Amino acid sequence: MYGYYGGYGYYSSMIFLIPAIILTLIAQTKVNSAYAKYARVANRRGLTGAQAARMILDANGMSDVPVEMIGGKLSDHYDPRRRVMRLSSQVYSEPSVASVAIAAHEAGHAIQHSVGYSPLQIRNAIVPVVNLCSNASWPILIIGLFLGHSTMGDLVFNLGVLLFVATVVFQLITLPVEFNASRRALEQMEAMGIVYDNSEARGAKKVLSAAALTYVAALAMAVSNLIRILAMRGRRD
């Protein structure tokens, strides 16, 4: 048994991850490609990401939510705990279609927070628990494997499985949150004239669609890992 889990069998179970890894690579390529393309396309109103975000926030009664610049590439996010939006330097300062799309997406999260969008509330509430479960699940699973097929080994392994399920649930809840934020972003941009015409609207949608695929890939990776874990459990039985 030790030979199976400590050697070939453990690593051969990586085959379950191959489709998710491929999807992740495709998603990352699409994000980089869409961002690179539309970061070079200036929006006709000459709005920076910061200005677009400010317009959407103010129009939705959130003039007290600051828009700050942070370092990093595509590190943009809305912090619901501090009620602040943070945009990467390029998105914050450049008047491109990509910049306003990304800024509008983060403003979409701010709107979700403001109106009490249930999936976002659930996701925010479980973040501390999910972080704990995610950090603990694999060490506990490995301990369960090395304890072997025994009462204690099965108990520890099953606990690891339950902890890992929390990660899958988190990724599942994240999908509607991100899709809804993008939908709100597109509605706000079109209603407020942040995107000037159909061409800019299509470009913004492509940027947001590519970003959404990364969350689909994250869910696929989590589910693939769970299948891998359950397959390992099956071999234990």
C-alpha cells in the first residue's frame, strides 16, 4: 500500500488534472491576448479605468467608495471589507477599452455589495473558512494515505476529503458572482455611454468573457482534484 501511494500510483492520478490544466492554459492565453489587444484600443471618450469606475460608483450611490491605484498587472479588485476599489496602474490610468471594461467589472462587484447580492454575501462569509480548509486539506489527506487502510487512516482521509469539498463549493459560488459582475459592468457601460459604440462594447465583452473563463478553469481544476482524490480513495477500498 505504501508503494502505491508513495510512488507511481500517487503521481499517475495526476492524469485526472490534464483536462483542467489544458483549460487553465487556454483561459490564461485568452485573457492575455484579449487584454493585450484591447489595451491598445483607445475608447473614444478618452476615459481611464479610474474615471469609468468613478462614474459608475457615483451613479449607483457609492461616491464614498474610493478608487485607488495598486501595483501589479491585472491585480484589480474590490475590497468589500474596506469598501475600496483598487485598480492596477495600467487600468487606473490608461484610456483603453480594456481598462474601462476591467474597471466596470470591479464596479459591478461594488454594486453587488451595495445591493446585498446573495452569492457575493455567501462567498465573502465563507472566505476565512475556505482558506483554512484549503490549507489543511492536502496535509490531512496525505497523512490519511500514510496511515493506510485502518479506522484512523480512513477517518483522517475522509476528513481531508470534506475539507477539500469546501474549495470546490467556493469555486462554484464564485462563478455566478463573476458572471453577474460582468453583466452589470456591460449594462452600466452601455447605459452611461462609457463604451461609445457597438465596436467598443464588443471589445469590452471579449475582455470580460476571457476573464470569466479563468473562473471556469479554476472550478474545473478544483473538481478534477476532487475526482483525483476520490479515485485515490477508491483504490484504498
